[in-house]
Amino acid sequence: MATGHTDPQRRERILSATLDHIAAEGVAGVSHRKIAARADVPLGSMTYHFKGIDELLREAFTRFADHVVAVFEQRLNAAVSPEQACEAVSSLIHELSDGPQRDLILTHELYTLAARRPEYRELTRKWMIRSRQLLERHFDAETARQLDALIEGLTLHRALDTTPHDRKLTSEAVKRITTA
């Protein structure tokens, strides 16, 4: 492993290790020592790159939100008609709910933190705005807000249910919101 200034990826490794650690043990388990060990960096790198745990968590969760928004963007940018946009929303729900368990855990760890701490609520608010802006490329603002909530809710229900609903039910829910 490179050290010091010859290790330009150290900060990125720390952020990745933070997200991995949160997915494995939760936000409550985050410490400089644990993250440094997971990232395989000297403990001093933590305070060199981040002013404290809050800055580390905010940047790690911002990176995660950027990842999810990129998934939204990829799906929604491919749609060129209202029907394709509806199909993209259904695909998002299934992709997110069937995706890595890590992403589901990270989402809910962030939501729990945001419910407790206003500075993280702002991070989730910005994430929701970005998601809705992507949806608003295809739907009016009210419909985009409803679809954003539907995506969150159905993703959670599909991911946690022992017998998740099928694509037909998802498509019907999207249709009801978009044709109401």
C-alpha cells in the first residue's frame, strides 16, 4: 500500500470503508479506529482527511446518495415517452429492492440518522429534490413527488417482504399515480 502523499486514493478508500462499515455494523459502530482499520490506513489519516466523525458520515452518505441518484438518472434518461418513463419507474423499484442488501441498509441507516439529526435531514432533503427533479423530466411536480414516495415505499416493501410483490403490481401502482 502506498503511504502519505503518494496515496491519492486514501480519502476515497476511507469513504468506501465507512459505507462498508455502516452496512455491516450500523452508524453507531463508526469510529476513527474502526474505519482506519477497515480502510487499511494509518489512524492519523482519519483526522488529516476529515475534521471529525460527522464530516466523515456526511461525505460518505453524500457519496451514497450520489450513487442512488445516478441509478435514477440512468433509468429515467433512457425514457423518451410517458410509457417508457412509467416503465423506468417500475424498473427502478425492482432494481433497488432486488439490488445489494448493502444499499438497502445504507438507505435506512441514513434515514434513521436523518430522523434524529437535522443536519442529516438536510442531506436526505437534497437527495429527494434531486430524485424528484429527474422524475419531473417526465411528470408534473405533484406526480413526481408521489412517484418518489412510491419508489421509496415499494422498494422497502419488496426488499423486506418474504414474498415480494411482482412486476405487475408495481406497474399497476405506477399507472394509478400517473393516470389519476
